[in-house]
Amino acid sequence: MFKVTLSSSITSKARLAWETRHEFLQTNKKVKAVVVVLTVVSPFLGLILGSTLGLVVGLVVSAIIYFLSPYAVTRVREITKGTS
């Protein structure tokens, strides 16, 4: 006669990780208005002032527009991470 005993156990662990992303454009209305106004006014300043002064003023206004433009609209990325 034989005696046989069997036993077993199973253990399982699962972990779920998730991430959500939300991207949108955030507009700074004041800076955007300044950029638009300077863009429209700049050619007329060059036309009215004429010659070298008009060229210099146009270049200065264009440089101001160039450096202000990135602040008018900014891309915002919100990332939410979680586990369960």
C-alpha cells in the first residue's frame, strides 16, 4: 500500500500602469494682439518713414515680433500617470 499526498499553490500578482496625455494650445491674448498689431503696422511705418530710417524701424519692429511670437501661443502637455 502506498500513500501519495499532492499539494500545490498558485500565486499571481498583476499591476496595471496607465498614462493619459492631453495636449492643447494656450493663447496669451495680450501678446497675440501686440504681435498682430505690430505685424500690420510695420509695413506702413516703413512706407511713411521712407529711406534708411524706415528700413531700420522696420527691422526693429520685425525683431520685436520675432521674439514675442513664441509667447503668443504655447503648447501645453498634461501627463497623468497612475497604477492600480
